[in-house]
Amino acid sequence: MSLFADLSTGMIALLAVAGFAVLVLFYFIGIYNTLVSLRNRYKNAFAQIDVQLKRRNDLIPNLVEVAKGYMKHEKETLEAVIAARNQAATAGQRAAASPGDPSAMQGLASAEAQLTGTLTRLFAVAEAYPDLKANTNMLQLQEELTSTENKVAFSRQGYNDAVMAYNTSRETFPNVIVAGFSGFTEAKLFEIENPTEREAPKVSF
């Protein structure tokens, strides 16, 4: 009878340990799934930025083409805009392939700052060309570019919010343990570091 009681006690203890292990396993599975969800959320948020950046990059060559007809002596400025646009497009492709990757996001931020600077210079020079300022195509492109830049800023805020939620979750305990073993690395915010380059280029004529 004593042997039977000992076996029953041992079995109960074993079942209790097994049950606890299962609970812990499901708990960590829940953490893993949460991190996956948060990672997918910021990747989807970056996809919204990517859509707007591509639209903006499609508008710029048209804008330069219109300006070229009036600004024949501003070749260097126009070429700088196209070069910066191409660099931004390339950086955008890299970031879209690895949203949140520190190197890719830093490259995109730098390229965007450079493009903003060249566009700002273009519009400043365009002030000296009244006929260009009154051109219907230029006015339409101006409106579309302004709208797109606003959408980029809005989408960037959504992305940064999603990244903050993900990073906060992965850094808390015990999530940090699961993140370390499962390859959930820190995601990089999309920020333009130079305060003077945070504003969208002024496109009002």
C-alpha cells in the first residue's frame, strides 16, 4: 500500500512538473507570436512609406523636365536633384527589402535628407523664373508633391510608432530572452537627424 502511495505521489509530481513545463512553453510561444505580430506591423507600416516614396520619386523627373524648359542656366541644380532622387530611390529599395535594419534605415534617412536639400535649392532658384511659377504643369506637380510629402510624413510617424512598440516589447523581461534566441533584433526608427532637414521642401510658388 505504501509503495502504491509512493508511486501515486511520484506520478502526481511528475504530472505537475510536466504541466508546468507545458504552461511555460505556451507562455513563451505567446511571447514569440506577439513579437512576430509587432514585427509584421512595423514592416507593413514601412510598406506604406515605400508607396509614397515611390510616388514622390516618380514625380520628381517630371518636375525637373518642366523646370528644364525655363531654367536652362541651372543645369547643375537640376542634375543635383536627379542624382539625389536616384540615390533616394536606391536607398528606399534597400530599406524596403529590410525594414528596420539599422544600416538600411540610416542610409535612407541620409538619402532623404540629401534629396530634401536639393529640392529646397531648386525651388529657391525657381523663384527667379515667373513664367515657371505660373506654368500649369508645374503648379499641378507642386500640389501633388506637397500632398505626397505630407503622406510620407504621416506614414513615417506610423512606422516609428510601430517600431517603438516592437522595440519596447522585445526589450522587456522575459521577452528579451525569447527575442535573443529567436533573432528578433532591434529595429531602427526612420528619422532625419538634421533638424533643418526635417521639414518637407517648400514648393509654394
